[in-house]
Amino acid sequence: MHLRNSLCGRLAAVIGLGLFGVVGFAQGPAPAPLMVHQLKPNVYWVEGGGGNSGVIVGDKGVIVVDAKTTPAAGKELLDDIAKITPKPVTTVILTHSDGDHVNGLASFPAGITIIAHENNKAEQEKALAAGGRGAPPAGHLPTQAIAKNKENLKIDGVKVQVLHWAPAHTSGDLVVYLPVEKIVFTGDIIATQLPDPLIHLEKNGSSEGWITTAKGIVALNADQFVPGHGNVLMKAAIEKRLTEAEAKRAKIKELVAQGKSLDEIKSAVGEQPPAQGRGGRGPAFASFTEVVYRELTKKSA
Ligand SMILES: [Zn+2]
């Protein structure tokens, strides 16, 4: 009796675990719905499903900034846009090549204009050639590559300035500025889940370039800044992040000059935990301290 009970118990536990395994790992928890926030009569930002997206309603069509992580999230973004306006999405501007800003494009209509910095385009082509999980959707590579550091575009009657100062988060960052609405979409130059800038050395980002870029952003005549992740910020918050990053970088530089090791520098500056890869499950990215150290000592990973 006792044996049978415990066997039953064990069987039940195994079945339970099995079910949990199937449900828990194959499907995962249902993703939270996207949240749409209005900034101006014709400008919105959409939270969730990856990086923040911008939605700008023009005369005849819609301009989207960044396209979420998965085809499902990209589709949900399009569904949310359809609730705002019957106008079709005609243009997407990508702030950089990371999958959580790009891969939702798989659900976007064919033939739309996709604007990205030329280095972003090169990074996507490289990732596509390498293949595997996280590769960008083959049918939606950038159709318009930006090579200049500043381009004044007029898309669907909307004035849009795309800006690139230097490699920063990645080598192909684009900051999207709406001069009439005084709104900036910063991409992951600013991502508020981390106090420090996140630099992808593997995409030739640069901490010095980040500082140049953040200075460029605060010099824009704007009062709402949509970061790549996190809530809308005012200029003072960007200035604070810039000041802190400059001070930290200067301190690290001083310690490197004194011949300190990376571990010594990390403890001296108060190391921040490294950011996780997409979805919080991927590999950890190098911390700002480590990035600056490697840049200044030219040491590879
Ligand atoms: Zn990113």
C-alpha cells in the first residue's frame, strides 16, 4: 500500500513535471501585450515585445521606428497601428541592427522602405550570412542605407532627421529626430534598464563614440526622448547619464594609466552587473567598465 502510494505519487510528479516541461519550455508564458503611448497628435511610442518602437502618422502612410523582436510582436505592432489609423505602414527606420529592434520586420508588408545606417545594413547582411537563431528576416533587409552623419528626410509630409555621430552602441546607430514635434528616438544609445551605456564591442561600438553621440542628442532642440528600452525621458535625464558616463570613463582611464587590472578597476568604480542578451536568457554583454578597459588596453575578450 505504502509502496503503491509512493509510486503513484512519483508517477504523478513525473507526469506533472512532464506537463510543466511541455507547457513551460515549449510555449513559455504568454508575452504581455504591447502598450501604445501617445506623444503628439501624430506620434506614438509602443512599449513591449523587444525594444521600444516609434509610430509616426504621415499624410498617406505610417513611419515606424524599430520593429520588435519576433514576427508575432511585429504583427501585434501592426495590429496596434491599425487601431490608430487606417493608413498603411510605408517606411521603417531602424536605430541599429540588434534583433529586438529588427526581427519583427518579418511580419511587415513586402516592398516597404527600410532605412538604416550603412553599417547596420552590413551587420545584418553578415548576421544573415552566418545564419542561425536571431538572424534578421531575409526578405526585409534595409532598402535605403544612410552614409552621411546627418540626413534631412521628408517622408509622407513629416520632417525626419536621421543622425549618426560615431559608432556608439553599435557601429551603425541612427538617432531619429522629429524637429517639428521635438521628439528624439535614441535607440539603445539610451536604455534605462542599465545605469551605464551598453556598448556592443562585437559590433564595433565605442564608449568614446557613445559620449560624442549622447552630446549630439542633448544638443538637439527636443523635449521628449524615447529610449530603446524604458520610459520616455526628458533632456535632464540624458544629460545626467552623459555626465555620469564621462566621469566613469575618465576614472577608468586614470586607473588604466596607473596600471590597475580590470578586477581592481571594477571594484574601484563599483561594477554594474552586465546586461543580459535578448529576452534576459542570452549571454551577458560586457559591462561599460570592461568595454572602456578593453578599448584603452586594446585587449580582446
Ligand atoms: Zn541594442
